[in-house]
Amino acid sequence: LFRSQVVNFVQAAHCLEPLLQAVSLVKMFRQKISQMSAMAASMAGRRFTSKAMATAAFAAGAGAFTYSAMQKQQSIIRCDDSALQAKYDKYWPRKIMILFGPAGAGKGTQGEKIVKELGIPQLSTGDMLREAVSQGTEVGKKAKAVMESGGLVGDDILIAMIAERVQSEDCKSGFILDGMPRTLVQAKAVDELLAKNGEFVSLVMAFDVPYEVLEERICGRWMHKGSGRSYHVKFAPPKSMKLGADGKPIPETMKDDETGELLYRRADDNEAALKKRMDSYYGATLPVLDHYKGRGIVRVVNANQHIDKVWDDVKAKLVNK
């Protein structure tokens, strides 16, 4: 417990450091402005002597120096123009997010919107595994060996893969974890990984959907293998879809809107497989939510509504409170 409290304290202090530095610089800038104002008032109605002009130049230079320092601070926090500054003010601190919810809850769809809104990448374990394997990284080689032997990739490899991926330039302003952590053990491992750099999970966006709705969503889902784009026979059918005499889509007509390539259905997108996945979700994954609730960073979204309304709720809960 004591170790956990120390880690939390260090994390909080690290998070506040940029703010404290910015506050200090603002105070300095205000002091210089006050000095310059007083000097301007004292020289009002008088001719500018060389000494007065030199003094004014010194004060202006000091103000410019302070302003320059403030600009450098803004650069550090990646706010180098007004648009980025506004976004930083709105979403500070640096976002390290977890998208939480069962398969079919809409994490992928809403995740794409969050990526565009915040400008940070969405990291799914499946995508990271494929990328690491294709690039031949050390972690990728280990994962490939395990998968080729028919085994399941262990937590140690998954955590190492995340540690490797978040060092990339596109993660400087934060990142979104999708599909990880799925167990309490993984959640604690992620916490320990982040704590090494004085960081922590800042937001958990939890998507809540009734079981019967998930069943309808998943059993009607079709996927594009190359991009991961998702379609649904009822809610988002591909333009090419045609129905047979039985009212079900003809597989040969299920094609990706952008590439024209055939879509596929995941082997576990059926009622029997869904029940097993949900049993695992309730037993192993749901405790992860309880793990983070005590920190006040969990925000629950009603995902059983129109996609645009879900986004409105998600966007509102991204904003700093």
C-alpha cells in the first residue's frame, strides 16, 4: 500500500511539473510588464534621453526574454500555435487512455473519432502484434515464434510490445490502448510500465451495451482484412451487398467500399462464441474497470444509442473537468 501511495504521489508531481513551470513563467512575465508600465508612466510627458531609452530597451529585452522562455515552454508541451494551445487547454493532461468494453460495443468506431479529435494513435494489441512481426523487431520475433508454435502470446510479450510502441514519435502527446488490458494482472503490469516514466492512465472510457444488442451487432458484422474496416448487414452494409431468398446477405456480394475486396466474417462472430467471450469478459475483464474506478478516471458512455449521439457523449467526457 505504501509503495502504491508513493507511486501515485510521484505520478501526480510529474503531471503537475509543466503546469508549475508555466505558472512561474507567467509570474515573471507579469513582473516585467509591471516594470515596463511603471517606467512608461514615469517618462510620460518627458523627452526621451539616451539613458531613458536604454532603460526602456533593457526592460523590453527582459520582457522579450521572458516571453521567449514561455514560448519554449509551450513548445515542450506541444502547443506551438493557438489551435494546439486551445486543444491542450481543453484536454490536458497528456492523454493515456484505455477504451473499455466488450466486443461489439463500438470501441473501434469511436476510437477512430478520438484519434482525429486528439491527434494521438489508437494502439490495438492485434495491430501492434502484426506490425512488430512484420518489422522483425525483437518483440515481434518472440511473438512470431509463439504464434507459429500454436501458443498464445503471453503478458510479458504484450507489455514489452507496448513499451516498444509508445516510444514512437506519434505517442509524444499520448496514446489510446484498445484491447489491453483485459485482465487485472495486465492492468497492473501496464501501471508499472507507465510508472517507470512517472506516468499513469489518465482516462478509461467505458462503453456500456446490453447483451442482446451486442448479439445483434456481432452476429451481423463483416470485416475487411486489409484495413480492419467493419460493416454490418443492418446498421452499416457495404454498397455492394445483395440479399438472397432467405433474406441473408450473399457472401460473394459483400465487398469493401473502398477496395472492392471481399469481406469476411470472424469465426467467433456467432452466438455460441459470443457467450464464451462474454463469460470471460465478466469474469476476467470487468475487474479491470473496478481497478481504475477508485482513481476517479472512469467515464461510462451509453453505447446503446445512435452512433452520432455516442460520439457526442464521448467527446463531452474527453474534456477536462
